[in-house]
Amino acid sequence: MVLAELGGRISRAIQHMSNATIIDEKVLNECLNEITRALLSSDVQFQLVRDMQKNIKAIVNLEDLAAGHNKRRIIQQAIFNELCKMLDPGKPAFTPKKGKPSIIMFVGLQGSGKTTTCTKYAYYHQKKGWKPALVCADTFRAGAFDQLKQNATKAKIPFYGSYTESDPVKIAVEGVETFKKENCDLIIVDTSGRHKQEAALFEEMRQVSEATKPDLVIFVMDSSIGQAAFDQAQAFKQSVPVGAVIVTKMDGHAKGGGALSAVAATKSPVIFIGTGEHMDEFEVFDVKPFVSRLLGMGDWTGFMDKIHEVVPVDQQPELLQKLSEGNFTLRIMYEQFQNILKMGPIGQVFSMLPGFSAELMPKGREKESQAKIKRYMTMMDSMTNEELDSTNPKLMNESRIMRIARGSGRQVREVMEMLEEYKRLAKIWSKMKGLKIPTRGDMNMR
Ligand code: GDP
């Protein structure tokens, strides 16, 4: 993934620097230049990168580096802090209050994912007990109302719009009034998407904003727009009082750096990210994990801390090696199950991994999970070494499955369930392949 590539480049630059016998200004500059190039190619705006480079140079004390302190940590920490600072505009976005009507206006370029995001935002809050409603003030794009209507109906969210009225201001005001009367507490106004150059459409957006007086204007930005992010975000901010940013399509090949530029241009925080086309592919944005990921440290910090804490020291290097190879065999699963059972509070280590926590070991059902793991292990006891060490998913054919079931006194169905579990975990595990796994010295970045 592109974000991981950026992290890899930055890590290599730091590694390269820390390998140098003497760290002088020249070596530090080389390292920072490489990091600058990496960030630029990840679509972070030039000015921002330059400022960051200046700040890091001001923070990093060459004498400390020379004195043999952990150089990687010092530099990484400085970069981490700078990136977090870039993503934090210093003031939080307006937070709507449940039970009190708030008007949220969405703006953004056509195709940015604005209409989809309006529904996602409504759906997210609806699940948390809000009463959201959607108003389609996009009279510019044919089919906009139908799209919103379709999404809203699917999510069972009330909506307002018109096929005949061409004045978006009128529709927006009527929609807001209607839903205020219906005691909706989150009235979401979708506006027409536009391009920066379209002055008339920008004027329309301004009028909708003036007429509806939104509590919050959210700028929706496609993460793949690249270096154009800063200018576009700024153009919107100049027309309407943007107070928050949502970055969409983070599931694609986006470089993610545009998010930093949008924050800088609008002086508003990113509040959510879109990670897919579906309604629930929507995540609250959290600065620190995002930056960790950007630096290739992934959401590993907590996970790695746990490994160091609970996996026996002599087993750590091997486990880390296996993690970075990304090949998840049944034997690895068996060994991790053993660790989990030995370690007492179940799920300590692997609860840090998405797949292990939610499905295999749901909270509050530890006893059942433990029994399930033991059952799985009994079945694996009936496996051959070849089966345990294989990375070929096709190896487990029908006759092998039947033999394992017979040998362990379990049903074929149960063996298949265990193998499904294995496949699910293997898929998650494979995502870690090639990732640089930080060692203990690189931790403490949060
Ligand atoms: P609008 O013109 O800004 O209202 O954009 P739409 O809401 O119509 O979205 C444009 C396209 O982007 C649609 O095909 C959406 O399904 C897609 N889309 C929106 N958000 C995301 C996202 O987070 N990830 C992915 N992969 N696609 C998205």
C-alpha cells in the first residue's frame, strides 16, 4: 500500500543516517532531504514539508545524536510530532449535541464522494441514537436527488428534495425547516459538487450557507486528488466557513498526504475518513494512529508493546520474523493459541489485531473463546507436520479433513470451521507481509 511505501522510505532514510559513524549536519540534511522527497511524492504540500524540515532541524540537537542516544528514535519522534502537529489545527471541530437540532452542510468537488459521505455520516450517527435527516440541495447534477433518496431509503433515514424546484437555496431552507419541526437533531444538507473554477456554483454554495446558517460546514475531499488538495481546500474555505474535513477513498491507492494539505488549507481537523463504497466503511479519524501508519509504524505500537510484554523473550524474534514474512501456517496459529491459553487473560496479545479480537475472542465471552481454542487445538493435534507447515490452502482436501475429524473425535463441520478461522487469520496476517516491524527502541512514539 502506498502509505506503507512512504513509511518504508522514511524508515530507510533514518536507518541510513543512523548507520553513519558520525552524525553531522550533512548526514542529518541528507536524511531530512530524503524524507522531504518521500513526503512530497506522497502529496504533502511543498510549503508544509519545507516548514516541517525547518522545524525538525530546530528541534533535533546534533549533540544529542552524536552522544550516541537512540538516533532513530529522536528523529522519528521529531517527524512524528511534526506530522501530528500538521494534522492538528489547534481547535476541535464543532460537535453536534444529541437532541438539539444541528445543521451540517457538506461541500466538495463533484465525484469526491460527497453524497455517499452524507449518508455515511447520517448512518453513523443514527446507529448511535441520533435522529438524522438528509436534504438534497444539489439541483445541478441530474440524478443527484435520486442517488440521495436511494441511499437514504436504504439506511432508513428521512430525506427531502425536489425533482422540479431548481433553486437550491429554497430547497435547503425548506428541508431544514421541515426536519426542525420533526425534531431531527442532525440535519444534513448535501450541496452540488463543483469545480474550483466555477464561480457561479461557488456563489450558489455561499448562498445556501447564508440561508441555512449551518453549525458546521464539512469539506469532503477525495484522497487521490494529490497535490491539488491544498488549493482546492483553500478555494472552498474562501467561500464558506469550512469547519471540518472528511477524506474519502482511503481504501484505494491514495497517498494520504493530501489530508495534511487539506487541514493546513482549511485550518480544520479531519473528522472521518471513507474507506469504501459501503455505508459502514467510515471511520473516525484519529491523528496519532494515522501518522503511525504514514510512518510505516502502522497501528503496531500497541500490538508490539503487548508482544514484548507477554510473549516469552526467547520466542519474540521468531514470532516477529514470521510476522514480517507474512506466511501464516496452521502451526503458527497453534503456537499462538498456546501462548494465548498460557498467558491467562485471553486475547492479550492478539486482541490487538483486528481479526483476533472481534471474531475469535469477543469481549465478555472469554470462557467460550477459550473452549473453542482448545477444541481447535485438539483438531490440530491430529494433523501431520506437512499440514501444519503448509502455506498451500489447497492442501486440506476432503480426505484430510475427514481423517482429522476422525482422529480428534470431532465433526467434519467443526474441522472446516477451524480451517475457515485459519484462512481468515491468514488473510489478516498476510497484510503484514513486508512491513517494517519496529523494535522496542522505536516504541514510545505516542
Ligand atoms: P459526489 O459527486 O461527490 O456526490 O460523489 P458520490 O457520492 O456520487 O461518489 C462518487 C463515487 O465515489 C461513487 O462511485 C462512490 O461509491 C465512490 N465513493 C465514495 N466514497 C468512497 C470511499 O470512501 N471509497 C471508495 N472506494 N469509493 C467511494
